[in-house]
Amino acid sequence: MGKEHELGPQNVGAAVPFNTQVFPESYTYDYIIVGGGTAGCVLASRLSEDPTVSVLLIEQGPVADTWASRVPAMSANLYSTDSVAAQWWSLPLSHVNNRSLGLIRGEALGGTSRINSMLYTRGPPGDYNQWQALGNDGWSYEDLQPYFIKSENARTHREAKHRGKNGVWQNRQFGTPQYRSVFLVQRALEDIGICTYPDLNSPEMPSAAQGTLDVTQDDSYHRHSTNRAFLPPQLIRERHDRLKICAETLVTRVALCTEGDEVRAVGVHFEATNPRKAWKRYFAKVRREVVLCSGALGSPQILMCSGIGPKEHLSEKGVPVIRDVPAVGAYLQDHIGVPLTYEVPLSESLHQLEANPLKALQEFIKYLLTGRGMLSHPFQEASAFVPTWLLKDDCSLPIVDLRELDATVPENRADLELMHLGNNCTDADIPGKGLSTLLPTLIRPKSQGSVRLATSNPRARPDVDLGYFTDTEDYVPLRKGVRLALRVAADVRKQGYPLQDLIVPTGTSDEEIDQFIRTNLRTCFHYTSTCRMGAAVDGERPSVVDTRLRVHGLKGLRVADASVFPEIVCAHTMAPVVMVAEKCAVMMKEEAQYIS
Ligand SMILES: Cc1cc2nc3c(=O)[nH]c(=O)nc-3n(C[C@H](O)[C@H](O)[C@H](O)COP(=O)(O)OP(=O)(O)OC[C@H]3O[C@@H](n4cnc5c(N)ncnc54)[C@H](O)[C@@H]3O)c2cc1C
């Protein structure tokens, strides 16, 4: 994106106070999108396809689209000084030794797709058939597959009907994993009874399967974040008259106008993200709709700062209540991972790049010249999906009736993902060693948390309670997952591989494993469902948005990001978020056509 198209708040909004009688037309937009993250970039791109509409996209982070920010291994390094990852602590987890966990999201154009592990997983059809079963018509897998296909340009699996070939967002599967241990883990899982499946995004994949993951990388092996895919520089240049992208700008609230019983979004208030420049406040007006795409931690915060949320909580924080919507910020879900850490030869681990500057330089040059090598590889190359209730005591998966593995049926979906990574996934500092992780992860958690305002100040990070183990049934599959990882590690050793225990359970009783889980669990950063979709504001399943993603009881306000998932999916969440944004754009265009 050229510097001339990088706009600040003063370029796109009227300084407050302004004269409402003569509000400048140039600061009035058909659509305003709040949050230029994973979903926001998709929506901005799709809505601005229509040359007759104007779109304003506001992102609190910078554009910062440098070469290094597209190199897979560099951009996923959350601890580098250039990283656009924002980090803060969750509230202490009352069921997990009062531990606070580090929360992370990407704050830049492209949002979390700028910093994540680039894994492209749609999730089994049963995820969406479950959404539909919860009363969300139009959200079954059959309804949604066309939206997955629409975005996608799959560089591998091109023969498959369910994969997109003409979309703008590229993904690929790496042919050969870079570490020997990946093969050995796969062999151990096969011995246990978990088959290797060629395409983990196939709707026909059984619920117990393993394989190599797809990653969102383009033909130059660069990270293909949603800003790069959906808002490439040329598109921004071509549409600069109707698509305004305003970075480093924080939306503080949605402006709402009440007329009789009707409450309507009429615009947004914003200011520079940099606190030193924030003394000036701005306002932009909307003709049709405001869409919140601020993610599962951001969208509920903006709603609450605007007076839409649980009445008692807003009153306690001194925010005037416009609409009592109890589900705002409630029902937070996330995947819970428990890393088992092993020492491996340094050459079998990503940490060789830190420990050996010459190797790092070689790999850097290799990437510059060929786009290949360690800097191009994802941290995680393979995964296994496992319905743990089918595992025997020795962790083997017996041959079962294939109907039990039909993942189009919601009940059959795997509840565990066993990830395998060539790096340290704990906070422990273990310098100079080669490290490898087996990461059993609960992907159908029953526990729920919440996002609440810490204060009414929109600059303050929200209070996030991840709520892990508020439902103790979550121990059952996780325990099995830890035991499965231990069995896989033992089998890998039997194959002659030098895998040495570093951070693993000290015993195998339930108590010892539960203690290990509490001490070592981590978030997988897959926050969802804090503005969940559903039929009604109250009743059995209170929700925030309807099936067209409109906030219940309000006009001109939608939400489209991970927060609207009716339930978390059994997969990494980025591809489903993009699908939600694609569907949202189509629905908005249909409605605009109908109105005109
Ligand atoms: C470290 C990490 C690794 C991950 N790895 C994977 C993976 O490999 N595969 C996968 O599928 N998923 C992965 N995920 C999860 C996935 O990336 C996210 O679920 C998804 O990108 C979320 O998309 P979103 O649009 O809902 O939110 P985001 O992409 O987070 O976008 C929200 C945007 O809104 C902006 N914003 C928030 N508040 C405001 C405000 N008040 N004003 C203006 N702007 C605002 C933010 O700055 C941000 O850019 C990972 C997540 C993390 C953190």
C-alpha cells in the first residue's frame, strides 16, 4: 500500500465538535468497518467491489507491510521488537491455580492473520451442521462450502471439488516435513490406528485422521495474510476514491441514535491510537451500516463502550445503557493446549536458528535466493484429530464402525487435536537446546469465559476471563490427550529417535496428569463466540447477532469476525473467520440491492 493511501483520522473524519446541520458529505460513508483484521480486510475488499459505494475501514494498528513481515518464520515470531502482536494478561483462572495466561492478537492491517501460524483449516462439516442445529439456518456446511471455495486459491489439492482455485487467498501444503520426528510421530499415530489423510480440509475426512496441514502462503512462499490477499496495493490504488483505509486509529464507540423504539447506528467516534496524538477526536457518519470486525476480544468491548451489553455490568462501569444485551462478551470459548516438551537434536528444531548464527545466516540467504528453507516452513506441519471417547486404555484406536467417524455428524467430531511442533511452546526459557513439543489440545471445550470492560475507557484492555475448567468434564478428553502424547513419545523412542523428556507429567494417575494440565496449559489464541449468533437476545440460548449477523434490536449494526461463532469450531479459526466475512458481504450486498 503506497504511503499516499495510508490515511489518518484527520483525513477521514470530522473533528469533534462539528456542526450537525452542515456535516461534510466527504466524511459520510455507505459502510464503516471497525477493525481491519482478518475479517475486516475481506469485508472491505468485497463491499468496495461495487463502484457506487463508499467504504471506510478503520484499524487501530499500523499498516507496517514490510518484506520481513511477510517472511513466515519472522512474522510469526511474537517476541521480536517489530512484531505487531499485542499482548496482555488474562484474569487469573480461578479453576487453574489462579494462573493468568498471555493473550495475543495481531494489531495491524490484516490483524491476527499477520502473526498467526498461517494454518488453513476449515473444520469438519459437523461444526457447521451443529451451528445450523442450534437454530442458525443458512449456516450448515453445505450452505457454507461455497464461501470457503470463493476466497481460496489452493495451490495443492487442485483436483478436489471442495477446494477453491480462483480465489485471491493462496494456501498450500508443504510436501516434505523438515524434521525427521514428524515422520516418526505420524508412524506412531498410524500404529495406534489413526490413518493418514491426504487433505485435512476434505469434508469427507473421518473424525479420526492425521496429516500435513495447509498454510496460507503465496507463490513466493510469503505469508498470505488477509490484507495482502484481499487488499493488495494495486486494489487499494484502483479503489482509493471509494475505499478509505485509516490505520493507527482507535474506534472508541459506535454512535447510536434513538427514535421512538428504534435504535440505529449513525456513525463511529475515533481518535489516533498514539495517545500523544489522541487529544483530537473525530466522527464519521454512516449511510447504511457499521460492521464490527474487531475480533472476539475487541467487538464486545466496542459494543459495551457504546452502551450495548449486560445492563448491570454497563451500569457498574458507568456506561449509559442503550440496549440490554446480556450475551455481549459472554460465552467466550478457546482451545486449551497442554504442551509436553522434549529435547531433540538441535538440527531437528527451530531453535538451531537462535543457537547457531551461521545457520541462521545460511537460511536467510537461502530464503532470499529461493524462498525456501527453514524461514519458509510453518512452525507446525502436521496434526492428528482424535475422538478421544473411542481410544482404548492403551490409547489405541480400535477399528470401529465407519459411521462413528462420519464427521458431518456433530456428535462425531474429534474433541482432541494432537499438534506436533519443532519448538518450545512453554514460557520456560531453555536456551541452547533443540526442543520439540507434542501439544494435545482440547478442541471441543465445554468451559466458557467472558470479556468484560475493565473500565469505561476504550483504551483500556478488556478483562478477559478464559474460564478454563469452569466445566470439569473438560478434564476427561484432555487427560486422554496427554496419555496419547506420552504413548506417541514412547513409540517414537522405540523407533530409535533420541527424544528426551524435559517437561512431561511425573506420573500417569489422573491426579498427576490433572496437576500437569493445570500447571502447563496454555491458550491456543482461538477466542470465539463473545457476540454469538442465534435466534434471540434471551431465552434458552441468548445471543448477540441474528443469522444475518445484525445486532439484535438495532438497525444498521452488524458484527462479522470470530466473535459471532455460535460455538467454537474443531479447527484453527482463521479460515472460518474469512468464510464468515465472505458470507456477511454477500448478505449485505443482497440487502442493499433489495432496498435500492
Ligand atoms: C499467535 C496466534 C496464532 C494463531 N495461529 C492460527 C493458525 O495458524 N491458523 C488459524 O486458523 N488460526 C490461528 N490463530 C487464530 C486466528 O488467527 C484468529 O482466530 C483470527 O485471525 C481472528 O480473526 P478476527 O477477524 O476475528 O480478528 P483479528 O484478526 O484479530 O482482527 C481484529 C482487528 O480489529 C482491530 N481492532 C480491535 N479493536 C479495535 C478498535 N477499537 N478500533 C480499531 N481497530 C480495532 C485489531 O487491531 C485487529 O486488527 C492464531 C492466533 C494467534 C494469536
